[in-house]
Amino acid sequence: MKTQISIEFIQTASRVLKTLGHPDRLKIVEYLDEGEKTVGQIQRHLDMLQPVVSQHLKKMHDRDIVIFRREGTRYFYSLANEFIFKILNCMADVQDKISSGEWSMEFQSE
């Protein structure tokens, strides 16, 4: 029998998933999956404006998705916990199943 998901966990997961619902934030998280990066590295890799990257990182930091350490004037960001890695791995698995034709990705439009 599966463990029932608690209301507290559902609320926490919902906040994280809502924050990750922005495509640019998902790109940042995917890039950070490779390891710690500076704001400048993220900005260059994703071809985004630095203030935009900083805003996304702040929002993700406020939701405990990323952490940072400061070295002089540079900030180094990384993923905060295993929960985020698990979400990325789940998304990759789903993409593989859809690409292989094992699963269909047909959703009703609103």
C-alpha cells in the first residue's frame, strides 16, 4: 500500500512546482544539474539578460530550490536538494517515453 501524501507536503511541492512552471527557471535548474554556476555563466549559457537571471534565481532561492555561496563579489548557485534532482530525472524519463512512442502526450487545450 502506498503512503498517503500529507497536506503539508502537497503544499510545499505545489509551491516548488509553481515556481518551476516558468520555462526559463526550468532551463536554469537543468543547467545547474551539471553543478555549481555563477550568475554570469548561467546568463551566457542561456543567452538571457543578467537581471532576468538574477530575478529567477532570487525567486528560486526564496522557494528553497537553489542555494548560493558568495566568493568576493561573485555568487555561485547550485540546486538545494535531492527533491529537485528527482523532479529533473522524472521529467527526463517522461521525455524519453514520449520520444520513444511508449507514452502519448495528448492534452486537452483549455
